[in-house]
Amino acid sequence: MNVVLNEVAPQTEGAQSFLKTPAKNMLINGEWVEAQSGERLDSKDPATGAVNGTIPKGAKADVDAAVKAARDSFESGVWRNMTPDDRGRLLWKVSELVEANIDELAELETLDQGKPLFIGRWAEIPGAAQQFRYFAGMTSKIEGQTITSSINYQPEGKRMHAYTLKEPIGVVGAITPWNSPLVLEAMKIAPCLAAGCSMILKPAEATSLTAIRLGELIMEAGLPPGVFNVITGLGPEAGQALAEHMDVDKIAFTGSTATGKKIIDAAKGNMKKVALELGGKSPSVVMADAEMELAIPGAANAIFFNGGQVCVAGSRLYVEKKAFDNVVAGIADIAKSMQMGHGLDPATQIGPMVSKIQADRVKGFIDGGVSDGAEIVTGGEQLGDNGTFISPTVIANTRQDMAVVQEEIFGPVVVAAPIDSMDDVPAIANGSRYGLAASVWTQDISKATRLAADIKAGTVWINCHLMFDASLPIGGYKESGWSRDSGQQAVENYLETKTVCAVV
């Protein structure tokens, strides 16, 4: 399999204009500023290694400034005391601006992260706009409740009146990953702002361009200064400082389980609330009665979409024994047919890993699986002049105890094993420290619903995989995290419940 790197360039005037000013700045209190140290980081195209531009290398001093701006805006009430209708109008305006600039944003995302353009243009950037639309409508749906209590010792002739208030939690730090930058940022920003909080966004250092551009659009929509801030920089510096900050009330994080555990430790200082959407090793379970014309390409897409750099990727494949050879061969054929290249090339179906470091990590897992006795059906190659491409890989002859089966690889690598019947599924599917997602492929609705109930995962898809909507909660069981993004529950992440109990 070869990598085809045709000469490509962004086509939209917006992306061209944005890249003409290669030195980007951070957003603090409505102003675009340099890091106080003056240091900068390169933003590189992972397919070619070319530098797209530079971003500030923010650190503790910059985080302090952003947190102060967020705290001042929150305490002033300029955002949290705005009417729900007015907050909703501004969030809706953000969604309109994202959609108006969708082609530009998709190109910037591809240049920064490497993904094929169609993924950003038709899935992820529209998904980001939908997040802002959905939560624009939620601003007026935040409600407390009156409670009929059983308190029976109130003063004679008086009554008890009890109710709850839902109040914004305060200043939120959001730390987001590099695999699907804009939509995952929107999944934090939109419900947080809908709740009335102020926010500091720390995007991944490898993919900060669209976060900066989104900051420009949010300011264009008319949000007050300080309500939304963007700090760029390294995780161990800017991210750590944000997680530890004593004036931050909550951290919302999406990323690896290992980093999530560090976030928990960092948050202990002031016992700040923490929401975590973490790693996964999601099973795709294909029964022999599945509609194979749907199941085979569906299971292939579950792992090869965005080069497998998806937290809910279907990276473990379990197939009923009598259909195993057919399904594995079908997925391998799809893998072999996929064209690798630059994400801006319309012919590209699979782009690079986000970095050489990530590609090396993925290749290490593949080689480790082979050393443990697994068999590569197809793929397994590290390619490209700068070594950032991994060919779509199918691995068979696996055991449950292998690292390649148990660990999150975060690349286009699926491990396959046969099962005897649906009775085997719960133990095998749940035989992981993760519990983020799963898919079940069968035409027997009774079988599907029983398996969906038995699999310990935050999302179970039936006859599909990677189906997202702003209304559908997503999050994990076990070491896949705490709380949920998207859906009505997401707003609750950013609210405190206050009980008021009065003698009247």
C-alpha cells in the first residue's frame, strides 16, 4: 500500500486569509495576546511536516490572566445574569457563523490534524454547529423544582416552602484533544455557556488553529469579553496550570484515561468538580444473522474513520464463528482498497496520524501484537516520508490478554476474534477496563436489545456505529470517564443545585 501525496492547498479564501497571518495569538478578556514569555510553538501539517503557523506557548502566568478574566466576567453577572433568551440568541449566532465558515474550518482542521476533508466538512464541523444550536435552545430549559417536604416541626400556623435553584457552577476550564478538535471543543463550550458559566479553553497543542478561529467567531457573535478565553500551549504547562488553578470551579476534559487520572490529582487542591470523557476499546459484535452488506462496511468504518483516531472507534471485532472468515476478509478488502494521502486531496480516504509520535506508538502496538502471536491479515505498515501514515490494519489470531486487544491504540487497527454464540458476548465485550461504546450487528431485535442491556458501555449502537447527535448523551463506564457530553445531561455538568427551605 502506498501513500499518494499530491500537491494540494486550501481553496477557500477564508483559510488562505487565516494562514496569511501565521503567528496566531491567544484570546484573553476579549483581546488577542502573546504568551507572556514570548515563546511560540509550531503548528504542523502532519501529512507533510510543513509548518502551518505558530501559536503562543502559554504557561501559568497566561492561565492566571485568563482565569482572572473569566472570574471577573462571571462575578459581574454580564453573562450569567443575561436573560436565557439573549444567551440563546448569541449561541445560535455562533452556530450560524460556524456554518457560514464551514468550508474554511474544514480545511484548517485538515491542515492541522490530517483528517480527510470530507470528515470535517460533512460530519464534524456540522456537528459543532449543531452543538451550539441545540444548547442555544437549552438556555431557557434550565429549571429548578418545588418540593413537597415532610418536615413536620415548623412553627405553629406556618408552612414550609421548599424549592431548588439551578445555578451556573462558575469558572470552567476545558481541556480538549487533537483527534476531532472543533466538534469536541463545541461539546464543552456550548453547554457550559448555555448554563451561564465563564470558560477558559485549552486546546491540544498539536491542533489549536480551529480553536483560535472559533474564538474569533465567538467574539464576532457578540459574547462579552472574558466569558470565553483560549489559552494555547503544552499540556504539562498550560493544561496542568489550568487543572490546578484554585480559582477554577470545574475542569471538563476529553482525552486519554492516563491523562484523566492526572487531571483528577491536579483538581484536588480546591476539590473542583471534574467531568471526564476518556479512552475506549470499543467492541463491534457481528452475529451470523447480521445484514452483511451493512455490517461489513459498517464495522470497517467504525475503525478506519479518521484513521482510527476516535475515542469510540470499533477497535475490537468479535464475529460469530460461522461468519468470521467472511467478515474479516470483507473488512480486510476494504482496508486494502483505501487510498492514503493528504487530507485536502479529494481522493484520500485515510490521512496520517496526527504526529510521528502517535504513528510510532501505533506501530509499536502492532509489532507487539505480532510478537505475542497475533497475525496481520492486512496492513501493519508505517509509511510516508515523515513516517506519520499507518496503513489500515486487521489483526487476527488474538487472545483477550494481549496488549493489542486490551489497550487503546488510537489508530486504524482492529483486532478480530471469533465467538461461538451470543452467550459469549457479555463476558468478552466487557472484558476490558474501558466501557465507552459498542456496536451490535444482528437482524434479531430481541438479541440486539438483550446484548445492548448486557454490555457495560455508555453507548451501544445497533446495526450502526459512530452515530452522533447533540441530543444523544455520550460518555463512559469504568475507566472511560465520568459524566456525559451532549444531551440534556451535559448542561447539568455546569450547574449547581441549591436547595431553599423557608418557613412562610
